[in-house]
Amino acid sequence: MTIYKRMEIQFLHQLIDEGYIYAQQHPDSELTIYNYSPKAQYERVWNEWTLLCRGLIMDRDYQIIARPFRNRKF
């Protein structure tokens, strides 16, 4: 893992610890789903991670398995 990626993952874990992102481990596999929390919404904490974590699924090595749909303006 590169230093850049390690720093990004550390920031993700900081946001989880601060309650801005929820991480839920799948009960039968090594996948985790990430979602922003109501705290992020109420405090308007929008950054790269909180915007990405709307159903983001990653494996234990932080490889992205599924991304959320992008917001589109109609």
C-alpha cells in the first residue's frame, strides 16, 4: 500500500471514529459497506470520503468492489 493510500485510509478511519461515516462489516464475507451518517448531513461535513460513502463497498484490502450511483442534475 502506498503512503498516499495509507494516509487516505487513515482519514477514512478518522471520519468513522468521529461519527461522520458508518462502516458495517458483512456477516459472511470480508466486505464492508460505508455510508455517511446523519451527523455528516446535519453538520454539512462534505468531503471526498463523505460524498463517496453512499453505499461504497470495499474488501479488507480497501479495494473498491462497488461504488454508489453518481448524483446527476436533471
